[in-house]
Amino acid sequence: MNRFFAFLFALLLTSISVASACTAAPAEWVQFKLEPAHRGGGAIEASFRDDSRANHENNWSTSFGPSELVGLDVAGFRSVGTRPLRFAVVREAGRLDCAGQGGNSYATGNCRLTLNPGFAQLLQSRGIASPTQDESWALMALDVRSSLINAIATARYPTPTISQLIELTAVGVNGDYIAGLARAGYRPESLHSLVEFRAVGVTPEWIGGFTRIGYANIPIDELVQLKALNISGDYVAGFQRLGYRGIRADELVQLKALNITPEYVAGFERLGYHHLPVDKLVQLKSLDITPEFVRSSGVQPGSNVPVDDLVQMKIFGRRR
């Protein structure tokens, strides 16, 4: 399981193009490029590169709303011709001040990173070490915020390292997420578990879907298994409407893994097979025995042909 999450996290870091070896110091310049973002909607793709190291280890690329590039003459950026352009990316950890030439929805130039002394002081006041130059760039690039640091302290987690703050932010853990989990009655036991929780997509809203149908206080490891198969409260509620109550988490995993849906079960209900045990449903689905197959084999609704007989009919091609 840990190897899976390590791979998932590495893949995520690759997708946002932020490497741990970034080396932009306050007095050093990095190159920028602006162009239209693939997601459209007027967003602008900004790429930042420091060529002082080989293999593009220092690249950071992400899309911004035009207003997030503070001071950018958006009309000038998009207009025909070339003209001087300036903008800034301002975040809690610091700011990038950039200047260059642009037009025709394209711009290039240089930026300088300035760290925020107040943010560094907050880290120190929480017992977190001062960031290195590499860490300062990553804090800026990933937009690590004070609300995350404060939420970690409020939840009484051990003092995080800067690397852990970066890792948490990279998978989408923020102060609101930690507070939302607490309101839902959950506190993963460690920051590493918190990363795993968020990496598979467990959210307070998703947990609430289970709470509303009577599945409160599901153990954390079972929540991870359920989310890994994208099992939702709506999926379980479909079975409840057919009279299935209290299906265990491990049974839900079996059902979902075989794509056994409430609609599949309802088909057997209409044939008179009421409330089949989960193991029987698994047996039927694993052999691709469907309500259509049962009808085509000459079984009449309400005839109560045992499931084991249906299995024999499927295996040996018999008809009723």
C-alpha cells in the first residue's frame, strides 16, 4: 500500500512540474513564458525555468486566471505586436516580480523571487526550521499557506517538516480540509496518513454521503478501500432501497470490484430472487449470470430455482 502511495505522489509532483531541487535564490533570476492555457476560459499558462541546473530540474508550470498575474496588461498581452510587460505572482511564502516582452498571447522575460520574511517567521514560531533556498522556491510554487500550518497545530499533529508541508499541499491538503475532516469525526493518525487520505480522494463531503445513510464512524482503513474503488453513499443507498441493510465495507468492496450494481440486483428481484446474500450475488456475477440469462434459460419468475442450479445451467449450458 505504501509503495502505491509513493508512486501516486511522485506522479502528482511530475504533473505539476515542481521538482525538489529548485534553486532560485532571492537575487537570482528565472525565465518565464506566458501563453494561453489548454483549459481555456481565458486562463494563462505560466512557465518558470532556471537553467542553472541541467535536465530542467527547476521548472514550474501552472495556469493562472489573468487577475492572479498581478499588474499584467492582459489586453496588451493578447494584442497584436510586441510591447514591455510586467506582472507579479504574490503568495504567502513570497513573490515573483517579472518583466519582459509580449504580445499576440505570448510573452517571455525574467523574474526575481523575493521571500516573505513574515512567512519565515511563522515557520520559526511553530518550531519549523527555516527553509533552504530550494524549499523556499517550492513553498512559493506550491502556494503553501499559513492556514495549513495553523490547522496542523490545532489538530495536534507533530510539528511538520517543510518537506511535509510541501507534500501535504501538493496533494491538496489545506486548513479547510483538516477542519472538515474533524467536523466529520476523522483525524488520520499521522501526517503521512493524512497525505494518503487526500491522495485517494477522501473528502469530508464524500464521508458525509455515508453518514447520511447510517454509515457513521467507518474505520479509516476501510474508508481508503471504499474510495479506492470509488464507492459512494449513493451506491450503497441503491442497495438499501432494495432492502439491503448493513452491508459491510468488505462486502461493498466485493460488490463494486465485480461491478454489481443495484440495477443488476433489482433484475433478480423481479424474477423472485429477493435479498440474495452478498456471496451469492458475487457467485452469480463472477460467472456472468444475469437476469437476462436466467429468463433465456427458461426459468419462470417466482419459480425459485436455487442459485446453485443457475450456476450449473451456466457452466453446462443447460436449460430449465
